[in-house]
Amino acid sequence: MQDKKIIWHKVLLNKKDLPEGRVKTVTADHKGICLTHYEGKFSALDNRCPHQGGPLGEGSIENGMLRCPWHGWDYHPCTGNSPGGFDDGVDTFPIKEEGDAIYVGLEEEPAHQPTVSDIMVETMVNWGVTKVFGMVGHSNLGFADAMRRQENKGNLNFYGIRHEGAASFAASAYGKLTGKPAACFSIAGPGATNMYTGLWDAKVDRAPILALTGQVKTQVVGTGNFQEVDLVQGFNTVAEFNQRVQSDSQHAELMSLAIKHAILKRDVSHLTFPDEVQEQYAKTGAKVKTPEKRITSLEIAPPIAAVNDAVSLIKKSKRPVIVMGHGAREHKKAVVEFAESLNAAVVTTFKGKGLIADGHTLGGGVLGRSGTPIASWFMNEADLLIVFGASFSNHTGITPKKPIIQIDFDPLALSKFHKVEVAVWGEISRTLAIFNSELKGHINTEDQGPEIAARWKIWKAEKAKRLLERSDKGISSIAVFETMNKHTPEDAVMCVDVGNNAYSFGRYFEPKNQDFLMSGYLGSIGFALPAAIGAWAAVGDSRPVIAVAGDGGLCQYLAEITTLVKYNMPIKLIVLNNDELGKISKEQRAGEFDVWKTSLSNPNFADFARSCGAWGKRVEKQEDLETAMKELFRQPKAGVLEVITDVNLI
């Protein structure tokens, strides 16, 4: 039999780097080596102790023996033999010295044999899940290695974040923006549980998302092993699809089903991978899957009776008002064209902000607590509300006192909280095509355009008065967003946090052609910065990405500024710093409680950004705001503009 080829690997540049009597860990190809220097001789031992896999290169030579750092077992530093004749020594490898360098000889590494992880990752990529946010660790290394191979082929992008919660928020934002799932990735135990909040954010806002978690080895599940959490049980409430991958699973099919559920249900899918299954060789003949002929068209036509009832109401209406929610995002052009045919005002929910520009002749701004008086005025003056893709949350405040036609693709969303006059189950664009056909020549509505212009004039005069309010404590939020109205790129993707900064943003920022992402139903503080990471992964450098946060929200995931720098994400972050959880203080006063524990101690965020390698500037005077804002948007790299604001000027 022919001997296998020996490949020599340089593992030490200079022998002086390993003094007599010392050991160190080196790597040759993929092999971990314990390199020793004892009695004038260099030797190479397998780095894994045969008992628990302890790293011998982190041990020490004591009394002429190499001692394992984990449990103290001894090996000869040159031969790898155990004392006393025990049959648990470690393998050794040939050494050669050339000049000052040390080389270790290993048999040529065999070609990679596909693993279960390879089959599942390639299937994932085929289904279009090519963006992954997460953290590599000891219980997910096999799956991570399979993703590495796909990234090396240019098929996948992996973004290593600083906290798994940021990973799930980033993937949630990606799903909200694109309608397609990205993946978040973690180790077992605490890594997986850290993702929980972002997964709930995706779930309640109906964003598709794929959660991938490592798990301890199957043989120790249920024994209280280190970092063991029953992840299938733990994710039951948040995941629509929730499975542990097993040795005998149909691996490509399991990944296909997970992604199919995420897409069609617009929900969370979770797969957890026991450590040993990740590295298991794929079955002979195992094939990857694709989505070809696995996804049905979602162009659902509404029932005829519902169409007839809706058309009848619209024909009678003189002052219809259209309400657009986040669920109408993919159909905003069709909805606006429908509004133009009716000459009807269009208002949006906060999550739907920007689906029609405030400058459009029929645009009435945001409805509800984060909205404008324009939107609420038109709702109150309407004789019919036509609602597309909205969920009727308390925050939005769509009145049940007006006749309502509700159109949604989800039958459970129809009449969810109260009865509506006409509930229309159907895909929005398909439904509108039918409406337009039935209504042709039968529209008798008033032109609301002149009234909209008049109401905007009143509101802008009010904003101008508020802009005159000044304070020694800081700049007003109104001034911040009025400056943003002038200088924010019109095609930006904007990610908004929660709190007073979000309320002021909803009320004062006037969208043009921007997209907006927020933690809608969950209302989770800290969303903005990791969401911007997800948005950038979706659009790259084709569009500007901007995050707007308060000081309380930013500190939740402040370290992710280093992620922006690492991956050259030119995201712009505007932070309103008032040293307070201002929204909570406001709620305490409204509830007639004492204001308690809402003050904050903050870093200088601009200095922190610069320490991470980003651009940073702090603004304390209103007259400096416009110049600083222009400078921020000119930056070619990540930037943080910190604005010192007065918590009372919102």
C-alpha cells in the first residue's frame, strides 16, 4: 500500500519564541498541535487530551511531564506516552527544523466529505436565505463551518454581531423590509435565549425569520449539562415551525419546510442542531433541495359577496379616507393610484409611515399617538374608512364609529378587535384591480386635495411656532427632525427606536420616498441600531441607511457600532441624548406617580463612536445642528451624530 503524502507546515517562525521547558498550541492545516520544547528538543503532540479534549498546548511541563490543564493527567512532552503504562497517550507528529523555523509534518488532508450541515446550509441558500447574523461558538461550530464554505463560494454573507439579540433584531428588520427571511444564529443555552426578544418582534410584526441554534450533544440532553436548555420547548411559544435536527432526519427537507413556513406564515421558524449531528457525514446520495414548485402564488382574489358589499359602500361615499398599514407595503403604488381615482385622503399607521409621501397632494401623514392632527382630522370628517393592511392597534386609533371596509390577506386579521361593515379577504393588488373595474364610471366623491393642503398649512404654522421654543438644557426634538427634513436622503431606509424620539419622529419628520422600520407591536427598546444592520444587509450601498434612537435605546446595543466598522457599513446614527428615559417619566406623571429611576448616566456617544473607528460629532447648540447634519450625511463610513436635547421639548 502506498504511503500517504506528508505535507510540511511551518508552525513557528523563530525557535526563540518557544523557550526550553515551555509548550504552546499551534495549528497545522486544520489540526491542533501541542508544540513542546523539552531537554533541547522540539516535539509535536496531538493537542487534544484523550479524556475530555483538553488543550494540552495550554498546559505546562512539571517535573518532566506535560500536564493537561483541564484535569491534570500527565504525558511525556516528547513521546506523548502516559506514565505507568496506561494506554491513553497522545499521537505525535514528525518535526523538522529549517534555520530558525519549526515545521510539523502531517498526512495530506483528504477531500472534504459533505456533512449534514453542508446539505442544510446549501438548501438554505437555494431557498434564498443568504444573510445570516450571529455569533460562532462551541456548540455550533459544525454548522458554522458549512456556512464558511458557502461564504467562500460567494453564496452567503455572515455578519458576526456582539450580542445575539442584535442578530435577531437585524434579521427581523431584514424580513420587514424585504418580505424574505434572513437567519439569526447562536450557540446553545444563553446564546439562543438572547435571541428571544428579536424573534418575538418578528413574530408580532409578521416578518419571516429563520432562527438557527446550536445544542449540546444528544446524549447529554436532559442531564443538566453545561449550557443545556430545552430549546424546542423554550421556543414553542415564539416559533411557528420548531424542530430539533436528528441523525435520521430528512435534512434537506427539514430545512425546506422551515423556510417555507417562515415565508408563507410570515412567522418564526426555528431549527436546533445537536453538536454531533452538525458534523455527521451526509447520507450517501443525499441531495440538497430548491424552492422550485414548492411555493404557491399568494394572489388571492376576494370573495364575490365581499367585493359587492365593498363596492356598494364606496359608490355611496362622498368623503372616503384610505388608511394604509405596514401590511400594504408591497402594494403602496396600487393603493395610492386607487386613492387618486377617489380623490381621497390617505393616512397611514405609524408602522406604515412613508407609504405615501407627506408632500403628495392626498398625503395626510400618520394617524394616532405618533401622528399629525391632519390625519386625525380627515378620519373624523370621513364618511367611510377603507383600510389596507392595518391591524387596528390602540396606538393607531382607527375609530370604529365610522363605516369600515377592511382588506387583508390574513383572514384572522379581519374584524379582529371589532366588527367592520365589510371584511375583504384577498391580496391587496388583486382586490384593487377588481374594485377599479367595478367602480369605473360610478365614483361620486369630493376632491379632498384642497382641504389637505389647507390642513398642512395650519400644521406647518404650528410647527414653526414650536421651533421657536428654546431651552438651556438642550435642543428641541422638533428642531432635530425639521433639520432632518431638509437633509435626509430621499431614498434612505430609516430605522426608528421607541420612546419620545419615536413619537417626535412620527409627528415631525416628513417622508418623501424613504422606507421606515420599527418595532411595531412589541415596541422593543434598542431596535434601531441592529435593525439598521439588517437593512444594510438587504440594500447594501445602493441606498443610505439611517438609525434614529434615544440614549436609552442606543445603550441596549451600543457595542454594535463596532459591527458597523468591522463590515464597512456606512450606516448613519442620530441619537437624541437627554440623559433620561423621557417617555417613562411622561407616563409616570400621566399616571400620577412620582418620577422615579428614569435618569440616565451616558457616555459621550460621539467619543465612543470615534473610539470604535466610526465618525462621531456631538451637537449642543441649535445653530450648529444643520452644519453637523450635512457633515454626517457626507461621511463615507459609519457615523454617529449625538444631539443634546431637552426632554420637555418633544
